[in-house]
Amino acid sequence: MEELGAEDFEGDRLKRPGTWAVGFLASWCPFCRAFRPKIEKRSGRFPFPLALADLSDEESPLWDSLHVEVVPTLVVFRDGQPVWRRDGRPGAGLDERDLDALATAVA
């Protein structure tokens, strides 16, 4: 699974063509640590690339440019534009149901 950095984005756009799902995670987030193995396990089952972006640095410009308020967050980009989003629930994060929603939203 590819790891993306702030340099892979321009404002709220992903600098990649096609459809991409990106999971925004932070190493200090317990919900992200629990969600990461789930997303990694399912990554090969999607008909589009799934990448991770590390938001462990609270000064990362991605927090503001993508309006991320809670991690983990999933965003689908189509030709660079965000087209679908699932923000983590405060106190709960994301789970398998959110990955199912990702699969059906983009299908």
C-alpha cells in the first residue's frame, strides 16, 4: 500500500489521475492504530488504488487544506477531486462498515 505525503496534494486535490481512496491516519491516534490493519487487509480488494497519508504531524498542511478534523478519515479522489468522504466518529474512529461503504460508494 502506497504512503502519500503532503507533496502528493495541491490544496484539497490529489495530484494523481484516476480514482484513488486515501486513508488519513495519525500514529498517535488509537483509533487509527486499530483501523490501519483493517484497511491494509482490504486494500487489494478494491478496484482502485488505496493509499495512506500520515497526519501524525499536527502542523501538516493537509489538516487544513482537506478540512480533516478527526482521524481516521477516508476520502475518494477522482481525477484529483474529492468525490466521497467518511470522517471518523469522535470516540470511535472508523470500522469495517466504513470500508464497505467505501466499496459501494465508488462502485
